[in-house]
Amino acid sequence: MTEADALQSIDSSALVRVALMAAREAGALVKAAWRKHPTAEHKGRTDLVTRFDRESETLLIQRLTAATPYPVVGEEHGGERAAGTDALTWYVDPIDGTTNFVHGHPFWCVSVGLLAGTRPVLGAVVAPSLGTEWIGVAAGQGTRSGERCRVSDVSTLDDALLATGFPYDRHSSPENNFDAFVAIKKKCQAVRRCGSAALDLCLVADGTYDGYWENKLKPWDVAAGVALVLAAGGRVSDYSGRAADVTTGQIVATNGHVHDALLAELELATKGR
């Protein structure tokens, strides 16, 4: 059986349940420490980690490897993805939005995504402090807390509510998204920055946001969320409009209607850098 045949034969519904159960359990572990002033360490100037990130990831690895034969790659413990074009690998973010979590802000989540090589297959994102969870299969459909997810029908950038984020090296790198943020904010209804790429993508999937862009992302940040946007009928690309490879770090996700306009504004904002 080829890798492509193996991908066709997987039980995506069963794997979504596995991902959701693992994310729920990890989310409950982390929520027990939320707003209790957890001690944080600095991985970088603005990049925080807590013992709850590590404990959550350990739990996710244990649950996913016990239930499936696929390797797990995570933010804190690393791991190796399976070799092969369509080989299946879990990508997990034990707390996406650690800075929010540490400060008691509610916008953080546990994200579990399955990739076939670099292609999103499915995802589960659980946000315990928001009481909300999203699941979906890229080639199927998705839900928000049990209700069908669909992207918005906003058709112009003028009317669009967008989201973005800024990289951890924004203090030193010219690729810090500042110029694009200022330029695009002048062209749309509003731009939000919630501090969790996984949640930003979920909010595109459920129609809250009409679009989202960000650079320098890691696969575990977006593996689940990109699958959810696709499941909801959205479009995901890199800044050049090519189908997104979640391992390259560059994501533009929209309802499809405002995608080309957002890409055009990104090009204008970045070409002079």
C-alpha cells in the first residue's frame, strides 16, 4: 500500500475523536493553573514557557501515541515527523498563547493537528477558559462546540475584521509585521491581535474573523487551525498565494472572498522593506 493509499484509508472521524479527547484532557490540566500566577521561564526575550506547557505536552504525547501509530512533534519536547510525502504526523501545541495564560488572559488553547507530510488533515483546538472547542477534517467539515463551522460571507476588505500576530524576534528583525499591520489596518474595518495563532485560525473558520495573516509561525501553531479553515470552506495560502505549506511559517487564511485583496495589500506593505 502506498502512502497515498494509506491516507485514503484512515478513519478521520475516529482520529478527530482521539485528538479532541487528548486536547480536552490537556486543557483540563492547564486550566487548573489558569489565573493562579504560574511561574514562567523565558525561552527568549518575549517567549515564555511554564511547567504546564511541558506537562500538557507530555500528556498529549502519551495519549496520541497510545491511540495511534503516528509520531508526535511538539513545541516543548520536539520529536521527529514521519518520513515520506504523505506520512502522517501529529503536531501539538500544549498551550498556544502561553503569555496570555501566564497573565490570566483567556485567549489560550490546546491545539492538536494531524499532517500528511506538510498537508493538513484534521485538527482539534480546545480553549478551556473560553468554554469553546473546534474540530474539523480538512477534506470534510468542522464544528465549533458541536455546531457546523462556516467561514463568513464578507466580500470586501473595507468591511473585513482581520487578525494578525507579531514574531518573537520583532525587536530585532525587520520582518516584524509592523508595516503590514499599520498599512492593512487602514484598509479594513479593524484588525485584532489575540496572541494565539491557533485561535486566530479557528475564528476565521467559524466566521468571526474574515481573514488572518502572520509570518514566522511553527507547524504546531497552525497544523490544526489550517485544517479547520479548510474544513469550513476557507482559503489558506502563503503571502504569494501558493497553497500553504505549514512548515514554512507563512500563513494567510481567509473566507476566500477577501483573500486576493489581502494578498495585494501584503505585497504592497512588504515589497519596499
